[in-house]
Amino acid sequence: MSDVNGSGKFLVGIYDDDDVVLKAVRDVKKAGVRIHEVYSPFPIHGLDVALGHPRSRLGIAAFLFGLSGTLTALTLTAYTESFDWPMIVGGKDSYSPVVYVPVIFELTVLFCALGMVGTFLVSNGLGPTVKPLMYDLRTTDNKFAMAIDLSKNNLVEGDIEQILKNSGAAEVNVKQF
Amino acid sequence: MASAHAIPSLDEQFEFTAESKRRLLIGIGAGVALVAIGAYLLASGVGEHGTHEVVHGTGASEGHDGGHHAYKWTNRLWANVWLNAIYFTGASVIGMFFISYNYLAQAGWSSAFKRIPEALPAYLPFMGVVVLAVFFIAGHDLFHWTHEGLYDKASPDYDPIIAGKQGFLNTPFYLIRVVLYFVLWYVLWRMLRNFSLQEDLHGGTEYYEKSIKFGTAFLVVFAVTSSTSAWDFVMSIDTHWFSTMFGWYTLASWHVTGLAIITLTVVTLKERGYLQIVNDSHLHDLGKFMFAFSIFWTYVWFAQFMLIYYANLPEETIYYRERFSGYGGIYKAPFFINILLNFVFPFLVLMTRDAKRTYIFLKLAAWGIIVGHYFDFYVNIMPGTVGEHAGFGPIEFGMILIFACGFMWSISTQLTKANLIAKNHPMLEETLHHDI
């Protein structure tokens, strides 16, 4: 989706209220400004639509991770129970898929869950050694920030600042990475 | 979030047209005619496969080898009435279940169409009468445990296992329980329904608070009675066999059927121009409900099956042997249709987001579930009651027609009795802006 590893000069509008920032997104876009990203301490309903984010491809990733878990479980059970050390339990065939449905199910869920955590970390630029970009520290507390990448906008800085202020920004700061 | 679209009118009066009434009456008439034809064919022996000494297959049913209650053609008739009565009892009571847990969760989104689940339980009294009537008329033919000899040590029929269950499975207690189920379910629904109608007139949150209380009371009652009624209505047919999953299993089956009926009704009403305030997001949530509870049903079905398969105890596996290979294999097809229609079909149809917002896919999945769970109860009820004499003939289709048309009549009548939207529901504002 958005480029998390932004570099260069940003204008950051700080808002006090989630309703204001949601309306501001529409106003700022209407004024012809390209918004880099909006940061909020909590999810705002309808923000992704207002920002025009494309539909998330998370479902596809989840499906593929799940599928890898299913295949791993099928291979694991088939290899251990019917090739490496065939065993007959309870008079069943050495490979009876019905018995392994719980294993298959659990590994599907496990791979899917771990894969999604990984996807989350990568797509958000988080991780043990990565230093995340903070446009404004207060977005982890009670403020909402709208970041504008100046290099991707044709308008001059002063105009954008005015547009942000008009849209209800309490303050507009410059952030250089 | 500011709403850009105008809110449609909240005043909608459902009209049960003469044309719909005529169609339902024709349906019931056709059902009666089919049942009559089927009964005539059975009574005159047409369509019976050979003698009564038909191969019992590998899974000769318990209790059906004794000569003391030989098969009569009426058994199949009564087994069909019982099957449909249990199916539609479940479908009706789930309406109450749905509104109750939505009240308990203080869910707002579902209040847009809450009149539809609210209309379902009106069918309960009729089903109660049918269930009791069948038990009095044909209880002896359908339920092996009703035979006195089983409990008498001196009798040749004495069965120590069934005698051990006498504390629960005896006719007086059984009748008390059955009456109690229907009375409790119906009375609690009646109260919620009255609160809802009063709320339409007077507004305020007083009725809402009361509904939460009585809805919760119903959930407590239903937590117990959903399981015990499943034992009484279905599991006691195969008296020797038992499964600790059975209550949940039947509840799951009833629940997803009820959800499919609610969804189908909402979509049908929308197609006819009613329920303007129900938007894509409501439909999406209903679709998710059907999708999730199809999987839940499958989960319970599989858990029950796998434990029995794995443990491999003869007294438990007989249940699946009968259905899988017993009685000349006639239950094998319904057994697999059951899984295909109730798991594979809705799983594939409802998987994508767009499908859950599209009328045709919702209707397809709902119909699949509704038909599929008929097979579910068919597979559970028929082997123990009629064994190798079951089949799909005029009697089956006729009986479904009678019960289904009656159910639609009952729902339509209830829908006309109130505004189609609970216009003073405290959560209405939330449901009007429902957006996911």
C-alpha cells in the first residue's frame, strides 16, 4: 500500500479529533494534495475508503500461508506414518487421512497466523532491528497526524500548509527524514 | 460517520397478497395429494423393495430385529411427519435464539431486520401439537424405548442397557419435557414479541431493557433444552447409542438452518422492495453468519464422527455403519449429500466478500443449507425408525411441501401484524449506518 520507508521532507498536520481528520482527508484530497498517510492511535472507521486505499490483499496472503500449512501437515503425516515408520493404530490403515484432519487443521491455522504476523511486521516496517519512522510521537497517544510527502506534490509548501490549516489541523510541522 | 445517502422511510407494511395465499394453499394441497398418493402406493405395496426380510446389511439396527413391532407402511408416514416437525421446530425456535443473543450482545446491526427472526417462532405451537400427536399415535413404532418389556426382567425382551436409562427415558417424563420445551420457548418468545410491539407504539428504552432480561432467560433455558430436546427428538430413536456431542450437533444444525431461512427471507423481501434500510453490509454479515455456522456444524459433525471412528468401539460405530453401509446402502447417498450441501457448497459459494453481498449467491447458499439440513435430519431419524424401508417418494416430497408452505404462511401472517421495521428500536440509528 503506502510507502512506509518514506524519505525526504514531509509536512505533518496534527489533528485533535478523529471526525475532524476524517473530514480533513476528503477536503485535502479535494484541494488537490496527495496524502502520504494518516496516523491514528486507533482505527478510524471509513478512513481507508476516504484515503482511497485499494482493497487489502491480506486475504490472498492468508490463503497462501494457510495452504502451505495444509501441505506441510499432509506431507508430515504421510511421511512419518506411512513411509518412514508405518504404524497401524486402532486397526486403521497406516495412512488414514480422517485421523489427521486435526493435525492438518491446526498446522493450517498456525502457519496462517505466524505468516500474518510476519506480513504485518514487514508491511508496516516493524521488526526487532528496524527503527520505525515516527511523524509525530503523539499519534501513539491522543493526536492524529496527516503526512504529506512534499516531493510527491506539485503545490508549494506554503499552500499545502494553508490547506491543512483550513481543514482543521491544530498545528502543521515539518518533518525531515 | 456522516451519512451521504438519504435514510429511507421506516414505515413499511408487509402485504400478504391474495396471490401468495393462493400459491401457498396450492402448495399445501399438492402436498396433501402427494402424501395421499404415496400412502396409497405404500399401502398397496408398490415401491416396497421385496419382502421384509431384506438384507439388514452389516449394520442390522438394534431393536429392529425383534418381531414384536414389525414394520408397517404407516411407520414411514409417521417418521416423515416426525422428521419435518423436528426440522421446523428447530427452524422456528432459532428465530427466538437469534433475537435473544442479539439482545444479550446488545448488537445494533441486526435490529434492521429483527422482525424476520421474530416472526419465525409463531410456528412453534403447531409443531408442538404435531410432535405430541405423532408421539401418541405412532410413538410405539418410532421409539424402541417405549416398549414395556425392555424394562421387565421377566420379559424375554428385557434390555439391561435401555433399562438403565429408564430414569430419563420413560413416557411420563418424556411428555413433561416435550410440553415444557414448547411452552417455555413459546411463552418467552411471546413476551419478547409483545415488548417489541409495545416498543413500536411507545418508544423508549424500557422495553429494550426488559427484552435483554427475558432474552437472556431464554438463552439459559435454551442452553439446557436445546440439548435435551435433541436427545428426546432425535437421539432417543437409536436408543442404545449415544453421543455427548449430539445436543451441540443438533443445535448447530438447527441454528444454521434458521440463519439460512432468515437470510433467504430478508433477501426475498428486499427483492420485493421491502426492507429499504437493509444495506450490503447487513447482507454481508448475514452471509458471514451462514458461512461461519456451516463450518461450525461441520466441525461438530466431524468431531463426533472422528472420535467414534478413532475409538472404534462397536456399540458406537454401529451408528455410522448403519448409515454408511447398512440397510443395503440406501443411506450412503444422503450421508454424503449431507456433507456436500452443508459444508462444501456454502463454503465455496460464500467464501468471497462479493458473494456475501450478492443476492443470487446468498440465495444459493441459503437454499443449499436449507435442503442440506433436511438431509441431515433424514440421515439421523430414518435409519432408526424405518430402516431399509426409507426412500424418497411422493410421501417425502408431499410432507415437505405441507410443512414448508405452512411455515411460510405462518411467517407471512406474523410479518403483516407489525411494521416491517422495529422503528423505535434504540439501536436503529446504529443499524441505519451499518457499514463494514
